[in-house]
Amino acid sequence: MMITIYHNPACGTSRNTLAMIRQSDEEPLVVEYLQDPPTRERLVELLKAMGIPARELLRQKGTPYDALGLANPKWTDDELIGCMLEHPILINRPIAVTPKGARLCRPSEAVLDILPNPDIGQFTKEDGEVVIGRAAHP
């Protein structure tokens, strides 16, 4: 199974996550989800694999979240998924999928938990923060 990242190249966290994956000697499938949004079935699969409800995947900043009233608890997971499909910018990012699982990588170093080779050495994020890779555990 290859690694996939649901990526927004305009997002620093997403760029950092992609760079960490590449520094682990993997070349992922990069899905720019704003241009190529997931299907409903795929989005449901991702949520299940991450073990989170739809609400936890919603992005608020720079999205129609407030205009749509999505803070209201009346929205079901199915309705929130529908909103994310209609407005892919509502899908928080980046999401990485590896043979070890799926994760919303916020912060970007969360990807280390699911990389086959998390021992990436020293990595400097775009903001200057230094992240040290982890030794792989069987």
C-alpha cells in the first residue's frame, strides 16, 4: 500500500507534512483535494480510518463554516459530510494515509505516528520549528 496525502499546496502545515513524508524516503500519491475532492464513500472511509466524527474534520478558518451555521450541533455527521462535499475547503488538511493508518496531520509532525519510517532525522518546518524524527517501533 502506498502513502496518500490529501493536500492543499497553499497550506504550510500540508507542505510540511508532505516534506516529512518525502524525507522518510517515500513518494506519496498527492491528492489536491480542492481540485479533486473525495467521493462521499471515500470521505466516510477516511473518517472511519481516522476514528473521528465528521465535525472534527471541519475547517473553520477561511471557509463558509460560519455562513452555513455549522457550529450548530443540529447537524448530523451525514449532513456535515454533505457540506464538505459541496464545499471541499471545509475539509481540514492534510490527511495522510499509510499502511499504519490514517491521520489528520495537525500539527504536521503527527504524520510521524503513521509513517513506516518515522526516523526522518532533523526536519525544519517552514516557520523554523525543528522536528526530530522517531525511531520506528515494530
